[in-house]
Amino acid sequence: SLLGKEPNQTVNPDEVVAVGAAVQAGVLGGEVKDILLLDVTPLSLGVETLGGITTKITPRNTIIPTKKSETFSTAVDNQPNVEIHVLQGERELAKDNKSLGTFRLDGIASAPRGVPQIEVTFDIDASGILSVTAKDKATNKQQSITISGASTLPKEDVERMVEEAEANAAADKEKSAKIETKNQADSVCYQTKKQLEELESKIDASEKEKVESLLTKLQTAIDTDDTDSMKSLTEEVKQIMMEIGQKVYSQTDSTPTTDSDSETIETDFSVGK
């Protein structure tokens, strides 16, 4: 028994399903006012970001209708477009989730990487139809895709995908962490090179050479997928740049900012094919 009560076995299961479908149709059509039906997303929905990571926008079991937005950026300087790859599933990597479709947003204003603001919106209506829109905030240019059936997967498929995610959770986390480390190392390389250019007249040649040497080592670690070296060298670069920043501020009699060790870590889209 459930909660100390015996289940009612006098009803016909097929009739229950038919009545439920009729009630839901009435609710959706506005004919039934006093019954609240809550549908949920069976699996998480998201997009592929830099390095093949799945970035979730609508988590599993979100009540529908729902509308959620996240802002992303670009991965390279003067990137003219972004490709939006819509995914469904609970795995960390895009390749392990179900692909629902792709579309491309063109006409992004030329700017350094990490500057453009691309707002991606997932809108699921009461019927479970998913609309995904990508909008460049600077130009207001946008593109979208509509996907049917994202909320009507067979129960067996949902259970299988959830079980696979649980079984592979540890391995997936490890792979995802390595990709995130690489993304962060690449971002630190990029930002540090920009800072060196901006501070060139205010730092010693020896300091600049030391940083450039570290950046060369860090880039080699990135190119060879040496995760441990990426972690240690990234921290070294951040530490020395913080010290240089403090020195520059002291020279100009300014007070150092409290977030001098922060960096811009982009969750980026690659260039569309």
C-alpha cells in the first residue's frame, strides 16, 4: 500500500488515460478553469559551448510553460557568427546528449573575443513546443529554431538517458573539468597578453620577459593537453600579474581594486561552419 492506503483497482487504466487527456485538452483550450495540471521537462535542455561542453539552460523537471535566458559570448576576435547547437540530456559533454537541432546567428558586430553579448532564450509553451532564439544585444539581430517533441520522449528513453548519466557521472565530471581547465588557461593567456600591451610602458622589461616566458609554457601545455601544467601555470600567471598590477597602482598612488585576481572566463560559442 502507498501511504497506508490500498490502491483503487476498480478503474480501467485505459479510461483513466483517456479522461486525463480530455481534461488536459480542456485546460489547454480554456474550457476547464478549476484544475491545475503541471507538465515538466523530462530532461535538461541546453546548448553546446566551447570545448564541447553542455551548458544547461532549462533543467530537468522544470514546470512548463517556461522561458529562460542565458548570455554567452564569442571565442575568437572579430567572430562574425555563432552556431547554436541545441541539446537534450543529463550528460556533461555535448556528444553524449541528444541533438535537437542547430542554427546560426550571423552579423555579429566585430569586437574582441568575450565582448559580444549573445542572449540565448529557451521558450517552452504549454504544448511542449520548444523555441530557441539567439540575439546579439549590440545589433538586435536574431535567429531562432522551433523544435517539437522535446517534452514527449517515451518513458523508456528518458529512463535510459538518466541511467546513463548517473552511470557515467564521475567520468563525465572528470572530462568536463579538464575542458574547463583548458578554457580557463586559454582565457588567461588571452587576457594577460592584452594586459601586457596596455601596461608595457609601466612595467620593467625583465617583468615582461618573465610573464611572456610563462605564457609560452602555458600555451605549450594547452597545445599538448597537459592539464596539470595548465593548472599550475595558470595560477603562476595570475599571481605575477596581480603583483604587477599592485606595483603599477602603487606607482600611480591609486588604491588596488579588491578583485585584482579575477579574470574573464568566457562561456563561448565557436564560429559556425
